[in-house]
Amino acid sequence: MSMNEWLVVAGGLSAIAWVNWYFLVAGRKRVAVAAGPGGAPEVRITVDGGYDPAAIRVPAGQPVRLLFDRRDTSPCSEEVVFPDFGIRQFLPTGKTTPIEITPPKPGKYEFMCGMSMLRGSIIAEPSVSSDSAR
């Protein structure tokens, strides 16, 4: 193989690695902790080519209000699905759509777009009650 052919192969492999990194790893590390005064904790999730934040920590057994702010216009992002809760919700572009869930027990509860390309998760952690803290 000539030097030019090796450069083309190296460039192609670099492009493949970058695409995989971008879609599978980049921007997916931010984790939000649900907190709110008084009632149910709230977390704002921006929908724009993915979910930001893509992971949310909440106390198990307590309601949480998720505010989906859809900025993306692609058909993939027009719906969010919570399979464990039986929720399938349309997300209008340019509007904030609230969804309330209550994770029944500690664990990971995934949510995704209608095509399962955009993904996020709710991480329900054991809640610390005042009795168990003593």
C-alpha cells in the first residue's frame, strides 16, 4: 500500500472512532440530583440531540417531577417513553412538558425516545428516613 492509502485508512479509522465516541460517550456523564423545596423534587431535562442531564438521581418511593424542555425538531425526540411506568408522552417542540413518576424501589429506570435512540435513566436510591438516621 502506498503512503496515501495508509493515510486514507488512518483517517477513516479516526472518523469511525470519533463518531462512536460522540454518540456513545460524549456528554453523557452529567448526573443531576433531584431537589426541590417542599413538594416533589424537580429536574429540568433539555432535549436537544439527547437528554441533558441523561442521568438523574432521586430518592426511591418519592415522587419526582421531570420537566422535559424539547428544543430539538427531529422526529426522534418528539416522544419520551418510560417503559417501567407505562408512560409514553408527546413532547412538543419549544415547550416544557412535565412528567411525574414515583420510583417504587431503589434501582435504575430507563427512559428513551420513541425510536430508542436517545436514552437516559432515573437512578432511584434508598431514601434516608428520620427513623433510620438515628
